[in-house]
Amino acid sequence: MERITARYYIETPFEVERAAAVLAGEQSSGTFVAVPGETEELKQRFAARIETINHLETVSEPAIPGAKASSGKYNRAEVEVSWSVENFGYNLPAMVSTLQGNLYEITQFTGLKLMDLEVPPSFGDHFKGPRFGIAGCRKLTGVQDRPLIGTIIKPSIGLTPQQTADMVKVLAEAGIDFIKDDELLVSSANSSFEERLEAVMRVINIHADKTGKRVMYAINISDEVDTMLRRYEKVVASGNTCAMVSINSVGLSGVKKVCDQGELAIHGHRNGWGMLNRHPLLGIEFPAYQKIWRLAGVDQLHVNGIQNKFWESDDSVVRSIEACLKPMLGGYSILPVVSSGQWGGQAPETYRRTQTTDLLYMAGGGIMAHPDGPAGGVVALNQAWEAAVAGLSVEAAAQRYPEFGNSVKKFGSN
Amino acid sequence: MERITARYYIETPFEVERAAAVLAGEQSSGTFVAVPGETEELKQRFAARIETINHLETVSEPAIPGAKASSGKYNRAEVEVSWSVENFGYNLPAMVSTLQGNLYEITQFTGLKLMDLEVPPSFGDHFKGPRFGIAGCRKLTGVQDRPLIGTIIKPSIGLTPQQTADMVKVLAEAGIDFIKDDELLVSSANSSFEERLEAVMRVINIHADKTGKRVMYAINISDEVDTMLRRYEKVVASGNTCAMVSINSVGLSGVKKVCDQGELAIHGHRNGWGMLNRHPLLGIEFPAYQKIWRLAGVDQLHVNGIQNKFWESDDSVVRSIEACLKPMLGGYSILPVVSSGQWGGQAPETYRRTQTTDLLYMAGGGIMAHPDGPAGGVVALNQAWEAAVAGLSVEAAAQRYPEFGNSVKKFGSN
């Protein structure tokens, strides 16, 4: 029988083997006293199985509150646990409850993080995954052989639909590939979803008719299920190719329902992610996280960016990009979305470390506040990527390309 | 204009005032360079506002990774921030993205936890909240003036529908009020949802016809939206009064869609909660968390239990019960679900500290493995609560009540 495997980074004041057995018990048949009906046969069929244990360092302070070590020592390890597909079938919320449920409450752990997970081939028959992915998003935007260049409408909240549309017009004429709402804006008192969609799509449709280039607009539909589906239909009818959802806030079932409509590329915003990931020994790592959302069908997923304005390290960002680009179930392509404090100066390092242009590369102020105006900003970002692929340093690129050179002058000291 | 207020416990290597300003900026208009269109007027209308700052202790080690303190000092504080309802209207996922979104990524914090939130009265006009709550669940089960007594079918996974139904028969005849699936079981290879519902409800319906007492069965419907709704209809048609959802795994939009059907009491299982809460300076505290789910319409919510088998302290459990029992928007009643290692011995302390019987009190092995059989287990739990309300100690109750006395002998040393 096929099995789902999860890899955890754990810390425990007990023997690692014993703590892992508690986890496996709690997440399959376990209870605190023996009860009738719990036969050896059903235990074996449905029991979680500890596959491997890899002992790591020992520390003297617990990472998070839990049982106290009488020895004063806390043991760390990587532990692989597996479950039969028979336990929950093809049910993503049930899979999450099994891999990421009550186990975080177990007192025997003073640290527990889900590092990665593996699903068996039959998942590929049951989950369609991203309908567009990298190739689909490239086709929808007409962009090949370089990253999609995108931006976020700023200020995050406060502009009227007409102000937003005016900004979109400037950006479209500047040659941008992709524009998104901020995650804080869905429908505000001065920018209703419907009016914003209409105003922005009027601009995008006219620009597409005139130039043949259709800007992808990730308009934020995040809300209750029925409202999202109503908005989704309006987005399709408007001629737009994309919708955005705040995946953690909407949740797995709601996001999957949106993805299952299949007519729009779904931009997955991961706001709230820091809560799930920022502690080194609590929560979930991105390689596991992105697989769940690929199974749900998200086409584009945020990965932060090199030298970002947030807390995350470059190493972690690089790992996230690599995780997205690794095929899953023979495909399930998802486009990594690079953002946060990006202005093009990070392109050489991003390319050096990831060797890919399969990215949606987003800059906010880096475009809108470019000394030569937004058009200069978009040109500068494309130059940055041309230079990156050619192996130029930021300094060499600044000398070769005037617009990128102006970016370096304005943003380079940030 | 009405405002939504959030209270955060923060830690920062910078001046608290400066870090709070970064949070307020990031979660409303903010970007890293000034852009056209960002007028003072719109800033004031949509800007997050810092309401109060309460300085707390200073520590020398950061709680979670973030910016380094050049002074070697990390300042802690409680900070209240507010947003106008104009920013996101009556959209729970957008509220969550605003209160719990990218702010967890801000490098200026080395700790950030959402402690509580307040929504304005107009939320009461837009969200129906729990359709049943405490009074509704009491009416559905016919239980007044004492906690509802419940149990979880164990082993968590592995029993066939017929074995489950046989166990339900024993429990119903023992006088139980409430029975739930384990969160790990939705539809397994040997217990499909439909067959289990049918087998269990046959028992429950016969028992109700015979005795007038209808056991509430929280059958786990957690899955994709359409599947949950299909199952929900089957649950209603079966004569059952309740369905269970794993709220974190299904997510906010999916859970609200289920609650909005309005025909069943919704049992909210919080598995995964430890990931959101276990670190003292990361994530969300229960007083904030339970309000979000009350707005979504959940009728019953897990709060762990006194002297539980997990990591959580009794103080935290007491605070959670109190949070659930505090009226919200003049009502929004939600029934706290006490569980984890409970066998009745914790009833006196639970009552002493909370002074309430408005609880769903669940014991697993404490009922099924009772020396006098499950009927003795249910009797013992009712005795435990009678004794608790009368102010008896565990020892005094054990002397007065034979079945509870037998519980103490078997489980008291655990």
C-alpha cells in the first residue's frame, strides 16, 4: 500500500526513539489507555510508522516550552514518519490534520517542525494541481526566456479605482508583464472590488487591443467562498487572466475551490507565513508548505527575495525557489514569486544562486520611484536580468545599462 | 468611523515606538519609498493607528530570529493597533491578512504575538455567528445544569463502521450526551464516511426513539468544500444534529461556508493549534483566535483541559474557557470543549477555577476503560461534576460516589 512520508526536525528531553513513538501513536491509533477493538491487525494497517531517525546535536536549553529534561539535555534529530494512504485517502485537510495536527501539542517535544513531505504517485491521479504553472503563466503574458516583471500597486490601500487604473495605465505603457493588488486590499470603502476590476480592465483591455500585450492583473478576491466565486466569474468575464488569494487567511478548502474553477492563474499570497515558519523549531518549512499548495492548484507562490526587507535569510529564499522549481508528481509546475524590497540590484545574485529565469520578479518602489519614471523602472529590471544571465556584476551592469545605472544610484545604498 | 483593534505582545531591538510604527505602516499604506498618490488625506483615512504602548521587560536574548540589537537589549511591550472598518469591510480573510499577515515577517521584531482583538458593533449585523452555541447545544442534547458529557471514539482510526456503531451503542446505553470522531478519521479505507454515518445513526436513532435521548455525534466532514457540503446534507438527512470540522486544516472560508448552512451544530477541532501558539512570542493567543471562529459561526471549540496530557498549562486552559464564555457582540455563544487526558478527576479543579458547567467535557479512556464498563465511566463523570459543583475534593468525591471512586483507583495515579 502506498504511503505518505513526512520529515520532522524535532527536539526532545527524552530518548528520540521514545518521543518519535509518541508522535506516531498520537497521529494514528493512540490513546492513553488500551481500549477494546484495538487489535494488532488494525494497528499495523493504520499505524504511523517511524521510517528513519537521524540523531543531531544536543542542547542545554529547550527551544519551546514542553517537558523538562531531568538530565538537562535536549536531543535534536530528524525523524521520518509515514502513513498509509488508507488512513485518509485523497483529502488534503485530513492529510494536514495528520501531518500537522495535534502533534504540535505533544509535551514530549520541545521543538517540532515539518521539514518536507512526500506524496505517492496516486496523488497525481486525484489532484489536478496548478492548471497554468510556469508555462501557462508565460503563455498568458507572452513572456519567454526571462522572468515575468511585475509590481504591486502602492500605496497598499487608499487609492480609488480610477487612481489605480491610472497607475496601471502608466505601468502597462512602461511594458510591465504583471500587476497585483496588495494583500491588504480586497474591497475598501473607496475602492470596491467591482469598480476597481472594471476601471483597471478597461485600461488593460485597451492596451492589449492596441499592442497585443495583455498585462496579467492579480486582483485580490480573498473572502468567503461564495463571494470569491462570484468575483472569480467577474474576473473571467472582464478578460483578465489571474486572481489572487491570501492562501493562509482563506484556507486550504476555500483556495482549492477557487483553483478548481480552472479558468484563471491563481496568485498565492502567503501573508501570515512568518507565524508558521519564523521559529527554527516550530511550524513548517517551505519545501513542505509549497507542496500542499501545489496539490491544491495554486499557480504562483510567494518566496520572498534575496536581500529582502523582511527577516528571512537569502539561503532560505534560495531553498524556497529551488523547492518550487523541483517537479512534483512529474509536474505540478508552480511559478515562484520574488518580492520584498526588490529593485533589480538583487537580480545578479538571485540568478547566480538559482540559475533560473522561471520567476515572477516583483518590484514596487523600484519601478514606480525610478528616476526615469516607471518606464525606466521596467526597462531597468529587464536590464538587470539580462545582465544577471550574462554573468555581469551589479557594478558592470550599471556601467553598461543607463536605466539600471540610475536604479543603482537611487536604490543601491538601501 | 468604527475601528478594529488588535493587541500585540512584541519584542524588538529598536525603540518600541519605532517598531510599532513599522508594523502600522506595513499593515496599511506602507512601502519602502514614497510613491505618487500617497496623500496625507488617504494616509489618515486608511492608516493603521497605534492606540497604546505599554512598555514591559527588557531581555538580552531575542525570542525569535530578527534584527540584531546593537545595544544587546531587546525591548518588550504590549501595543494596541487599530484599523478603520473602511479598510476591509466585513471580510474575515481580509481581516486576518491585516491583523495576522506580513507583520510576522518584519525584521524589526524579534517576537510578535496577537493577544486579542476587538471588533465593532456593526460586525454583529454582518456575521450571524454560532447558530447554536451553548443554549442550542443544550437543547439539542437535552442537557441542562451540568456539562455535556462526551467521548471520542478510539482507536482514532482503524475501526469498521460496524465496530464504531457497536461502540456507540454501548456509549448511548451508558447515557453519554456526545460522541465524536477522532480528527484523524474522515473517510478511511475500512470506514467510509457514508457507511459510518449510516451505521452510527441507525444506533442513535433507535436509541432516541426508545429513550427520547438523542446522542449528538460530531462526525468529521473535513474535506474540500463540495465534499463537505455533500456530507453535511447527508448528516442532516440522517437525523444527526452535529458535524465536526478541523478548522485550521479546512481554513476560514471553508469553515464559514459549512457554518452558514445553519442546520447542524458545528464542532470546531483546533488540531494544529500548537503550531500557532506554542511559542510565547510568536503567533496568536486563544482570546483572539476564538473570536475569529465565533465570527465564522463555530458552535463548539476545543480548549484542551486541566492537567492535560499535552504541553499547555492549566492557567492557559482556564483563560481559554473564560474567553469562550465572555459574550461577544452581545452573544455569539460558543461552547468550550474540554478534552485531553480527562477522566473526571480534573472536574473539581476545572469548576473551582472557572465556576461554570457550560462545558462539553470529554473523556476517552476515562469512559471506555472504566473498571465498571462504559456505563460506569459515564456515571462517574456525572458524579465528578456533581461533586465539583458541590465543592467536594477528589478524595471526598471518591468516598461518596462508588463509580467515581473506581475511576480514581484506576486513573488517579496517571
